[in-house]
Amino acid sequence: MAPLPDGFSYAEWNATYNALSFGIAAMGSATIFFWLQLPNVTKNYRTALTITGIVTLIATYHYIRIFNSWSEAFEVASKDGGDYAVKLTGAPFNDGYRYVDWLLTVPLLLIELILVMKLPQAETVSLSWKLGLASALMVALGYPGEIQEDLSVRWFWWCLSMIPFCYVVFTLAVGLAEATSKQPSPAAASLASAARYLTVLSWCTYPFVYMVKSVGLAGPAATMYEQVGYSLADVLAKAVFGVLIWAIAAEKSAVEESGKLLPN
């Protein structure tokens, strides 16, 4: 929980406020949608879709907490109908909720992808453990640097967290290519491939946002870019990714119900 810098403009405060509001709306809407779709997929894919809804539910809760913390940290007022003035109230802004959220949701994101691909059981268990632990380690290693102002310390923890990050990204981009090609229909294979690459794309956003405070940006502008960047990346990595998981589950359910499921 690092202290917020003083001197926020209304535009900087409002951009973060809107990004956090968007995060709440996107994650909450996605949760309702995923769980409403559970009866429309076969039982083979309901666990994956349930986990998808759990991920966005956890994210909704943490975005509400971050939003409330942000709102309480500032007093925004317009004097005599003029421009809005923004000043700190002295209440702390707790951005640690993001790391709690990621520690819970990032492993689940990978597990739901593995489950919806319906790999052999031994491979499913092995990949779930490997990718789940690697992603949790990535988040845990990133947090000590996030709360540091010393740039050399931030870079040190960034480099450490990139080791499990690269392992996960390589597994998604290369290691699951063969399993993707074995999906029961071209549409399912295409959707599985899109889910893999969306994960890689959205994940690659996080290290760059993490580096915002390490490349010359500081003060309110750096905080704004960080909050907006993380919020947009979260929506892509959870809500939009979840829609792809649902689409894969729906497509494979349709193939199974039509009796055209190909053997692995």
C-alpha cells in the first residue's frame, strides 16, 4: 500500500475512476452471463464455465474494493460551479487488492482453458499443476517490486517474475499447439487457438504496465496509466477470455450432442 502522490488533476482522477467503474461493470456482467449459460453446455464443460464465472466474480469483488478505496482517497469538489478540484483526503489507497485478485484468478484462468480443451486426464492434471503454480509464483514475485519506489529493486523483482511468466507464455503459445489441433471441429480448434493467443497478448500487457514507474514516469500520471492499463488488461484476460471459453464449450457441446465428436 504505497502513498498516493499529490497533485492529481481532475482528468487523471476521472480516468482512473472510469477505468475502475468499467472493470466492475464488465466483470459483473460477465459473471451473470457465464452462469446463465451453464445449462446450455454439456456436463463435460460445466466445470470450466463455472470456474470462468468464479474468476470474474472474484474480480468483481476486488474491483469494487479498489474503486471504493480510490473514491475514499480523494475529495473532488467544484467551487462556485467552476472546474473540479481534486485533493487527497489522507485515507490510504489499497492497490494490494489487485495482487490478491491475481493470486486467486490467474491460476484459475489457465485451469479453465485446460479443462475446456478436454485433454487426457493425466495431461490435464499435470498441466494444471505446472501452469497454476508457475502463474502463482509469477504474481508473488511481482508484488515486492510493485510496492517499491527504488527502481533497481523494481527491476530486480520484475526480472524474477518474468521467469515463470515466460514459461507459462511458452506453454500456451507452443506447448498446447498440438492439443489445439486435435479439437473436435475446425471452429473449436480456431476458438481454442484464439483463447491461447488472447491470453498471451493480454498477459504481455502486464509487464509493460508494471514498468510504467521504471521508465521516467512518476507522480499522478504514472498512477493513472498504471490503473487504467491494469484495468483494461484485466477485462481482456478475464471477461473477454471467458467469452472465448464459453464459445469453445458451446461449440464442443454442439458437436457432442450431434454425435460427431472425433476420438482424441
